[in-house]
Amino acid sequence: MGWSYKVHGGIALALSALFLLSAVLAWMPWASWPAGMTWMAAAALSLPVALAAVGRVLLTRADRKTLWLSFRCLPGRLQAVLGVLAVTGVLRAVIGASQENNLQTDGVEDGRHYVYDTTPLHRGRAEVSSSAYADVLRREQRSLMPVFGAVLAGGAYAVFTAGELRRADARAKRTPAA
């Protein structure tokens, strides 16, 4: 596997682990959420990595069976890490989505914290305390960050699988057919 595949896959794995760890930390009452890490920042980080991973898989022009066989050729620890990250991301996203959450962060203006209430009869913007705003932000991150973590785990799977497939193809071209 080429070094660019290893770097790309490593970045996807690291970001996936970061987002999933952030989602887990959002469940801890004593943990405060990093102010700069919002879902928009997560999307800005994960989108190019995931799209490049999809592009690499499409360039291999391999079918699902070949990609699965290529994945099976990866080291066992890497397979386990990819599986754990993907399953954790999907489970955390399902758990986060299943919880009722009618409030969304709307922003901070002049030191005042605003949320948007999506309850059918009370739809609108409301001012809340900073602690209530932090709680709403934490609940948002619980449901959104695992989605990005799962997408990036899938991106890492795609990159490592495409790299392994490329390595196997290069080896097959070097050795003469008997």
C-alpha cells in the first residue's frame, strides 16, 4: 500500500476517533465541550476526507466482493479498529437520534444565549441561560458527532481497502503468470 493511502486512511481514522471521543465526552456531566468544535467544523473536516476516499474507491473500479476480499487482506488489528469505530459511530448516532430533543442552538449575541424551539405549538427563538445553552449544545453534539465519526470510519475503510487493492494489483503485474 502506498504512503498516500496510509496517510489518508490515518487522517480519516484519527478524525473518526476524535469525533467519537467528543461524542462520548458530551455524555459526561463534568466535561465541557470545546468551544471551537461545532458540527460545521466537523463537516468541514470530514467532507473532503470522505469524498476523496469515495473517489479512490471509484478509481479502482472494483466490485463489492473484490473490495471485501481486499479488506480481509488488511492486518487484523486495523480491521478490528475500523469495525469498532464504525459500529460505535452507528450505535451512538442511533441512540442520539432516538432521544427527544426539541431545542437547537441558535447563537450568542451580545452575551445572550438563544435557542430555537422546534416543538410544534411553541416553535420559535427563545433566550436561555448560559448553562441551559451549554446543555443544548452538548445534546446536539451527542447526536451529530457520531454520524461524522461513522462516515469517517467508512472513509478509512474505503481508503485502506483501495490501497490494499492497488498494492495487490501492482504485485500481480510484477510477477509473471505461470
